[in-house]
Amino acid sequence: MAEILVIAAHPQMEQSRATRALMEAAARLSPARVQVRDLYALYPDYWIDAPAEQAALAEAKLLVWLHPVHWYSMPPLLKLWLDEVFSFGWAYGPGGRALEGKDLWLATSTGGPDSSYRPDGHNRYFFDAFLHPYEQTAALAHMRWLPPLVLHGAHRAGDADLAAHAALFAERLNTWPNWPELADIKADASCDVPADARPAEA
Amino acid sequence: MEHGTPWLQSSLVYLSAAVLAVPLARLLGLGSIIGYLGAGIAIGPWGLQLVTDPQAMLHFAEFGVVLMLFLVGLELEPRRLWSLRRPIFGWGSVQLFGSAALITGAGVLAGVDWRLALVAGLGLGMSSTAIGLGVLNERNLMGTTAGSSVLSVALLQDIAAIPILAIIPLLAAAGAAGHEGGGWLGAAKALGVIAAIILGGRLLLRPALRWIARSDTPEIFTAAALLLVVATAALMQSVGLSMALGAFLAGVLLAESEYRRELETDLEPFKGLLLGLFFIAVGMSIDFAVVLAQPGVVALVVLGFLVVKALVLVGMARGMKVPLAEAPVFVILLAQGGEFGFVVFQAALGAGVIGAQTSSLLVAAVALSMLLTPLLMVLTDRLLAPRLARHAQAAKPAEIAEEQHAPVIICGFGRYGQIVGRLLNASGYSATVLDHSAEGVAGIRRFGWPAFYGDATRLDLLRVAGAETERVIVVAVDDVEQSLAIVDLARQHFPQATLVARARNVTHWYSLHERGVQHIERETLDSALMSGRSVLELMGMERHTARNAALRFRQHSVEMLHQMAPHQGDEKRLIAVATQGRRELEALWSREREERRAQKARRGEGFHADGNPHDGVEPPAT
């Protein structure tokens, strides 16, 4: 019964440095505590077994999304996973409380350095600005959104930096939920959908 | 059989004999031809005596051989036939006249009259085209070197039958007189008819077939196909030529036409049944009285001519460069006597060259050798083939001793294996290919792939191909039994290799699954699903929805197979599981349709679904 579920998504895992280092670090932890699911290896044909994914989620108390930032967002298979697994009536909407009270944590990496994610940098916005959809997703699914772990400038990170970052990731997984900062975050920024409005309409 | 409708009675007898005996023989691993021969013996004068005039049936059923040669011709474009001219006339003559000379010599030495010895030599030198090509077809060996060599020799025998039948009357001193002059006229007529067939085939047949096809009446096209063969055969017979040869020529002339496949499918069932009838007739015509009267002599004749012919053939196999592993097939199929032997002995009997007693004895010897052939083939498979393969290894070091480093072996390089191989190749991987077609192997080698000719069910060959160090063995052969044999070998001897197997059908899938093969693909599943998708799209379904339906179906189908696998053999349980599975899928889909309707209804109430990620893709989870 793993209480931590790491959903890893990288469309070219063989070329990945950061995501793979973190995924491997997580895989070395006790399988009784941490289950790692590599989405692109599990579903190369984009045919997601939603019941199996929901079963894995049901066991977990902490859900980790581990992926690189592509076009300011998640890789397409993870988005599909979200569409299929966080379903209406299960994760949200009437009776959709399967994920209530669980934590959602993002571990991600960007190609651009920290300095590019500023109004005067070429990405023009602070990185936090790109995370609003994530935060709101967590809120709609009655989950607690944890402060993300971000590695900027992943292309230029040296081996030592990567190893240190992966060690930090593993350490954080090991110590959850005893993170000092969690004391300040309120349990659930829940937003129930009014009965007369369909949720998630852009 | 005097009362009622005789054809109904005899159909009853022949068909039930075939239906009972052939599956039984196949079950015993003996092949269908032995089944037919056995059925013939069973219903013939020496069995249940249900049929008493085998000769009449033999004449009728000979048309099966004619049809078979027409179909063989269809597979052989003129260009390929032309490239076979040397094996046909050169090696074919070596076989027939070499064997005939040796048998005649042996006969004369044994103190037999030289004319009788010559007739026996010529008659026994012939081989059975029907059994030879039948066995080749049954084992899918037509494309191999041995296959085309057997065909070449068989063709020459068909051609040579004409002058041989002309010579026989000359042997009888009395019958010689009337035939002078007539020979020239006969030859001219024969040439004329052959020219007519070639010209007619080139110029008239295709327009005629086009005209008939345009009438859009399938049974008339079938009738035309039969008529074509019957007419050619009749034309050939009218000038004393081999009907089968004429049909073969007509087939070759149509090999490049657009009607080739159509003709093949139309005539195939007729050929199969008539050929079966022919074998039954051969079985019936074995005169066991003669055999029982002089069992020693018959045995000596059978053994003697088989050995002599085999000697000639072994020499030829070497000269024709038939691969060592294919040599037994080549030798056995041509060493037997053939139906032309019957004709030769009949003619000699008619001309008074040999007596009735001798004729019966020779006919029995030929028929017995025909019965022995399929049995010998089975024996060779079990005993000789593995040893020869080891020999082949020693004999061709350049080809077979190479160290193989490709991490993948592909067994069977037909339509399926080729796609696997080309995908690997395009992705920068090499593979070692094993295939039973020598020609195919030569072709693959030209592309620089390590390819071996041979039967992948042989342990030694797999070993040479490097199976002991391979990571992956792809089993892509056509034949289910061979596929399972390869899997068994690999599981036992090369446990380190992962098996990737092609399943011909569900039963095959189960057999593979039972053996622990993890990567099994049913060969038709994915293409059929793609066609299903096309149909759904044409019915107006959105393309992506159709894709999802197909993938859902695929998942369900694969899950069902896994669920049913443990219940193999328990029919009731299987049906129950299958029924339940189908119900589940139907329920799932109707739930989904319901969901879609509900969504549409909600939209109608003022909600727009754009932006809802769940628009009918997944039902709400339970």
C-alpha cells in the first residue's frame, strides 16, 4: 500500500537527464512507500487504463507529478491522464470526492534559467504564473497543493547539481508529510462547484 | 449399385471415404495423400468392395491432375519458365533416361527379355506429378529449389510421355508396320496444336475472359475456367499429347493476366476434389492378388527401382545444387513411380509387348511406391532431416559457420516476418533470418542480412543462427505446428531469449500462451480493427471516437483471451466466460451511449461542452 504515488511523464525519457534522475531516485525508495508509474512506458499508445490509475490513486495520500515543462505546461500524455483519470463524478462534480484530502506535489524542470522567468526575461512571466491551472486543478479535486520543486536551467545543470537535486527529491519524499512549511498551508482550498454550473468550463 | 441413381451412390461412397480417411490420416501426422490412398484401398476391390471398377474412376479423376498442372502453370510466368529450360530439358532427361537405362540394364542382367525391361524402365522411370506436387503444396515447398527441381523433372516426363507412348508399339514386332508415315503426320499435328494453344492463349484468351467477366455472372466465369481447361485437354488428347501438358501451357499463358487469381480460386476446389479422387482411384487399383501371389518379386521390384532412381537423383541433386537439407524431398518425390507408368504399361499391354500378369505386377509396384512416398516423407522428417542439417553445416562452412551477432532471430520471413524485419532494419537493428525458401534466403542475403535457408524447427539450425545468445526470437512462420515446435525448442534450449510470436488464430494464441509466450499478436486483429474503424467513420462516427471504440474493443478482446485461457478444453466454461464478457462490453458501451445522450441533453439545457474534457471519452468510474 504505497502512500506516495509518483506519476512520471517524459515523451523522450531516453534523452532526459533531470526527470530520469529524479524518477530513478524515487524508484530506489521503498516500494511499500513510493510507487512510481512511468506514463510513457505504461501507455505508449496513449490508451490509458483509467480504472488501474484510479486504483493506484485510491491508495495514495500524496500524488507527485514529475515532468519537464513543455510549452509552459505538462506533456500531452499527462494531460490525457488527467482528463481520463480525474473524471466527473469521481474527482470532481457531484459525488466526486475520491481525491479529497490528498496532497498534490509538482516536481518539474525548465530549460530556461530562473532569470528568464521574469517580466524582463524572454519568458516574460514569473514561473508561478504558469502554475495557476495546476493549483486550480488541485482545488477542484479537493486536494492540497504543495509548493512545487522546480529545477530551472536543467539543460545546463552539471552532473553534481543533478545528483544533489535528485537527492533532495528523494529526501523530500522520505520526510513527507513532516515538511516544516506544511504547517502554514491550510488543508484544503476547496472550491465546490455551484449546482447550476458545469465545472471546468474554460 | 444397379438400382437408383448410381452417381448418388458412388458419390456417397467416395465422399464418405474421403471425409473419414483424410482427417484420420492428418491426425496421425501422415498427410492427406495417404488418407486418400487408404480410403481407396478400403473401398476398392480388395477392401469393402464398394467400388469394383477403379480404372474408370482413374480415367475420370485424371482430370484432377490436369487441373493441378493448369494451376501450377498459372503460378509460373513465361519468363520464369524460360529460366527453367535447362533444368527441364537437361536434368529432366538425365533423370528419366538415366533411370530408364539403369532399370533396363538391371532387368536384362536379371535375365528379363530386353523389350520388357525397356518398357519397365521407361514406365518405372516416371514419377507421380500428382503426389510430388501435392506433397510440395501441402508442405508449402513449391518455392524452394527442391520444389522447382521436382516441377522441372515432372514437366519433362509429361513431354517425354508422348514419344515413349509412340515407341512402345514399335517394340512389338507385329505392331510396328502401320505406324510409318503416321509418325510424321502425328508430329506435325502435335506441333500445330501446341502452336495453336500458344497463339490462342496469347491473342484470344484474355479478350474472351474479359468478355465473359463483363457478363458479371460468377458461375459463368467458373464454367468458362473449367471449359478452358477441358477444351485444352481435349485438343491435346485429340492429337495424342498429354492433357496435363496442354493445361500447363494454357496456365503459363494466363499467368500474367489479370484473371490469374480469379481462375485460381475458381478452380482450386475442383482440383482438390478431383485430385483426391485420383488418389482414391490409385489406392483402389492396387491389385493385391498379384502382390499376394508373388510378394517377394513385387517387393524386389519396388525396392529395386526406388534404389536405382534414388541413386540417379542423389547425383542430380548434387549437380543441380539442391541444398542438402532439401535433397531428401527431391529424391523421395521423384524416386516413386507415377501415374504415367500406368499409362505406359497399359499401352504396352495393348501392343502385346508385355503380358497381363507382368502388367498387373508393374502397376502394383508403381502404386505401392506411390503409397510408400508419403510414408517415406514422414519418416525422413523424423529421422533423416536433423542429421542432414548437421551435415549441411559441415558442408557449407562459409555460409553457416559465421558468428551471428544480430540480437534478434526472425523465424519465417514471409509477409509477417518481413514487416518485423524491415521495421528493425529501418530502426538500425540487424536480425538473423531463418526461412524455408532457398530463393527467398538468397534474396535477403543480397541485402546483407544474415539469412539461413532451413527449417526453423531444427534445433541445430537455431543454434547456428545464434539462438543461444540472442535476446529475442521472433516466431513468424505460417504453419501453426511449426510455430509451436519452434517455441518448444526455444523454451527448452534458449530460455534467455524472449519470444515474440505471431498467432494465426485464437486456438494458436492459446497454445502459445499456454507455453508461456508473452508477446503474442493475432495476425488479423489489428488490421481488422482498422477496417472496423473505417466503417464506424463511414457510419458518421467522429474519427477519434471510432479510434477509441476500436482500442476499447481491442483491450476487451485481449482481456477476454487472458480470462478464457485457463479454461481451455472446458467448452461450457469457455462459452460462459465469453458470453459474460460480451455482455459486459455491451453494457459498457450502452452506458457510454447513455452518457453521451445525457451530455447532449445537458448541452441542450444551456451548457456547452467545449472545455469539458470528458465528452464521451470515459464513463464515470464506479
